[in-house]
Amino acid sequence: QMQVVESGGGLVQPGGSLRLSCEYSRSIFSIVRGGWYRQAPGKQRDLVADITTDGVTGHVDSVKGRFTISRDNAATTGYLQMNDLKPTDTVVYYCEVISSRLGDIWGQGTQVAVSA
């Protein structure tokens, strides 16, 4: 079964940190890229950061210097380290795994709330 499962979301105060994890099934093969997206209610899902199998990363301007994407291929897990969180970071975060053979596989999302 091909699964992508996010975890690590929660409630944090402004300026705090969270580390999101994305565990994906070993049955997902030919992976070319992984990414983190976020989506507010009624809005489109936007890319936050992505990483290729070669380890090349990209982060959108609004999170540069605060968020860092990484992955552990041996553990089939991706991460999004989020520092200096702001109330505007309060949304649901989704992990996407892209396989050249299987297509896009999404997780169910994890809620992040930043509030005093």
C-alpha cells in the first residue's frame, strides 16, 4: 500500500519551532521529488519547499531563513524544520511525494497553529 503520513503539527507560540515529518511507504518507488505545501481554508494549496533525490532544495521567499526541508532516504522520511513561526504560518501542511512511475502521492495533512 502506498502511503504518505505527516506528523508533528500542533500549537506553538509566535517565535517557536516545530518539526514536521513525512513518512512514506517503501512501496513508493522511482521518487523524483518531495515537497511540503500548505493550504488555508478556501485557498489553493501552495508550495512551501521541495527537495529532489539529489538533495537540491528550494524554499519560497516567505519561509527562507526560517524553514528547512530535508530528507532521510534510508528512513523514507522527509522533514520540514520550521523556526521563528508566525501567526500567518497557521494552516494545514501537506507532504507530496512524486514518483516518475506512480505520479503524485499526498498525505492527509497536519495542522499547524501559531498563537499566543
